[in-house]
Amino acid sequence: MNITLLTPPRVVFGRGVFSKLGQEAAGLGRVALVVTGRSAARASGALDAGLRSLAAAGVQAHVFDAVEHDPSLATVDNGLALARETRSDVVIGLGGGSALDAAKAIAALAPAPCGVAPFFSGGREIAAPGLPFVAIPTTAGTGAEMTRNSVLTDTATHEKKSLRSPHMVARVALVDPDLTLACPPELTAHSGMDALTQAVECFISKAATPVSDALALPAAGILFKNLAAAVRNGQDAEVREAVALGSMMSGLAFANAGLGAVHGLAHPIGAQLGLAHGLVCACLLAPVVEFNAPACPRKMAALANEFGLASASGVPAALRALATETGVPASLAPLGLNESRFPAIIAQCRSGSMAANPRPVSDEEAAALLRQVSA
């Protein structure tokens, strides 16, 4: 058995750790580019608090607050231009998975003599370290603070895929559950279901290891038992802490194993329809787990035990019930998914995630799964 672990050198988890941003960043650089979304971090007060912390530590900060959900190549190029213009020597990602993915790409590519396109579509390798990157998630979560990939979208071709490099791993990840208190119920549900999907898919992945299992299984249980409560009452700090912990553990797990057919299908669906990644994952999770169950009976039994269910056969129904309880639609048809979209989605679904799925998925089986979430 060969196991390789790749994690941020420093992970700081706990309520209030965001206050350490200036101290952590000052050890990495003196001019910071803060990469964030278009409004949420500013509206919640997190951006201003972060800037105050940086200023108190003597770090000059420039803000790039143009990241959309599913960051585009053009957005990354604009961030790269600002990083180079300001001579930033550290990049800070503050926000959900999109902000962190954009920040990762900007940090990794800032020293390069070009934009992102040669790395995204030209196959160019990120061969050397870029600028140090600090990851601060404000949702729980995509796990982007733990991973070595950046999910980007080419809006011209509607292609959504990952740049991957060990040089994209954060130097520091500050995971503060208090930053998730401002997340509205819908975002809490979608990001939390994304984290649960990652934990479940990682646990049953063909690339799973004893180390990833030790993180993924309890992460799935924590998220399954706490997510609905976080959606109902986002101000419950104890529940928010539990969900943030489950999300972080899920991110650590899948960063060192693999995912599966949910993510294989979710990326092209999101790119084709412009839908939030967590929403698509949440809708696909139960049907894909039900499809995979015959290929991994022992792991399904372990999930059932972790969820407090009587038998493995109840896992898909329990996941479906949780999605419903958290407001996830049973069908993506009202959001634009129909048979005419299937060929393009299936053509783009053959990713590393699909390859790690515990059960092979033919084109016909992929279409059958898509029908289940578009009926």
C-alpha cells in the first residue's frame, strides 16, 4: 500500500482564530492581495476585520473583490494583473470555495510570464512555487482551504475543470467557525451538502486509504447529524463549529484520496447551466450513492452505522431526506437540466473524480442518473 499525504503546513481551527490573520500573514509577506467575492465578505464585516488585522501587523493590503461563483479564466487574469501591479508577495483568499480557488490560482501563477489559459487549456505544468497563499473559508464547505486544486471555468467553451499542483496548497489555513455565522440558510445547505458529498464520495472512492477513511467517515457523520440544525438556526455557534469541523475533515480526506461520480457529473452540469456546485452535488448525492451501493457493501454498512441507521439499504433514503429537509430541490429540471443537455454533460464528465468512482459508469448509466435528477 502506498499513501502520500499532502496538507497545508499549518492549519488553525477554532472560534476566533480569524483574528490571527495579520500575525500569520506577516510571517509570509509585507504586501498582500486579498481575494474575495463581490459582496458577502464585505457585508458580513469579515473583509474589514481582516484588513484591520493586516494593518495592525504592518501588512499593506490590496483588495480584489471581483470573484463570481465558479470563477472564470478572465477573473483570474484580472487578479493576476493586480497582484503583479501591486507587487504583492502573499495572497489571501477570504470567502467560499470560489474565492479560495481564484486566490489559489492567482498565488500559484503570479510569477509566471502569462495568464491562466496556457495552464488551463494548454496543459502547461505549474512547475515551481508561486506566492504564499493563506486560505480563510467563510463557508463550510468546499474544503478548498485543504486542497491542491483550483476549479475554474472557461466561459467561452463552458468547460469547468481543475488546475492541480502541490504548489497550490495553502501555507496557512485559518478555519474559524464564527465566519460561517453570517451564511444564509440556502448557502449553508448547499455548502454543507457539498462537504457531506465529499466525505461520502471520498470514503467509498477507489482511491480511499485507511488515512482518508479515518477522516472521511466521522466527517460524514458529523455533517449528517448537524447540517439540518445549522440551516434551521445559523446563529447556533456550537452547531456551526461542528459543521465547520466536519467540512475541514472532509477537505483533508478528499485532498488525499478521490471523489466520485457526483463530482464527475456536477462540474459539467454547473458549467452548462450556471448552477451553484453545492446545489448540484446535493441533488445528485442520493441517486449516485444508491447506484454505487452494490460495489461497496461494507462501506455502506459503515456509513449506516455512522448515521445511526438500522441497515445500509437506508443510506440513500436518509441522504435524500436530509437534502429535502435542508431545502434542496428533488429535480434540477426547473433550473434547466433536460435531455438536450445530456450529451455535452456526459462528454465532459470523464474526470479523475469519475475514474475514482467505486462502480464504473457507462454513458448510458450516466444518462440514467441525469434522468433521475431531471424528472
